[in-house]
Amino acid sequence: MNLAFTVDADGWVSAARKLPSPNFEARPEGAVPTLIVVHNISLPPNEFGGTAIAELFQNTLDCDAHPYYDTHLRGVRVSAHFVIHRDGALEQFVSCNERAWHAGPSNFFGRERCNDFSIGIELEGSDTTAFEAAQYRTLGALVTALKARYPVEGLAGHSDIAPGRKTDPGPHFEWQRLQRDTVLADQYFPYLKFPRVP
């Protein structure tokens, strides 16, 4: 079954579970989303399921619940526009019209501060685990909807725009599969021309 999403004028996908995050701000004047950044996330690391990702993005994560949270996430304020869970379920935390806090220090072919002009999509997963078919189906439909609404010019991994600092979405993410699913030309996948650092 083919999925189809629509992004409304306010930047929300009606089919997504809406879980608003306080961690966002207005994009700079004149900035519109032209880049989609793919990430992976799992909390605790390499464990799937549960509500910890949403709690992190909504600033309600109990950092005493796991040693990793205590040492790495206490006081952290982050968000992404979307999370796609292992079963393909889609959650949205920030309007695509707003600036989410997902990329950090970053550079897309000389253009810095990628949060200003990008949409961040987190896949529930890790650098050591293959992603699920349901996730690719949702991601493909979401990318198609985003491109229909915004002047998207490219897709990148977090590791592409923050090399040496980030490794996600990792070696198991199938960029060619995403390209096939979205039927987008090579120009939308500029990093496929270069070898990715593991």
C-alpha cells in the first residue's frame, strides 16, 4: 500500500501524531526549507521502543532513569521536526515552517547553520542496526510531501553536514533505496557522489 502525506500551510502533517516541542524558534527572515537532514536516534542507545525520544524533545526526560541520560542528556535542549519509529509510525514535534534544533554546528556545501534552512527527520535506529521497511515507506512518503510543499534542493545525512562530529544515520541507511522510493534525480543526493566516512 502506498502512503501519501500532505503538509499543510502551517507546516504540519495531518497524518502524523502531533507532539509539540518547546525547542524551536523562527527561521531567519527569508529562510525556507531547502534541505532535508536524515538522522538516527535511540534512547537508551541501541534500544528501541518506549517514549524517551518524545520526552527528550519535550524536555520531560527523567535523566535519573538511565546512566546515559545522566551523563549525556541532562540539560540538553534539542528537537527534530519528525521521528519515524521502527513500525513506520510518524510523529511531528516542530512545524516545518519553524527552526528545529537538530543539526547543531553544520555545513552544507559552504552554507553553515543548517538548522536555519533544513527539516530534520529522525529514524528510530542506530549506526549498528538496519532500518525497517516500514520506516523507508514512511520516509519516502514524507520526503515526497515535503518536496511538494517546500523548495527542497537536497537531502543529506547528519554525518554529511557535521563530519567528524556525527555519524548518523550510519552505514546501514540505504540512500539508493530512498532515491528509488522518491524517484528524485541524482542532484537531490549530492553526497552520493562522494564516499561516506563510516
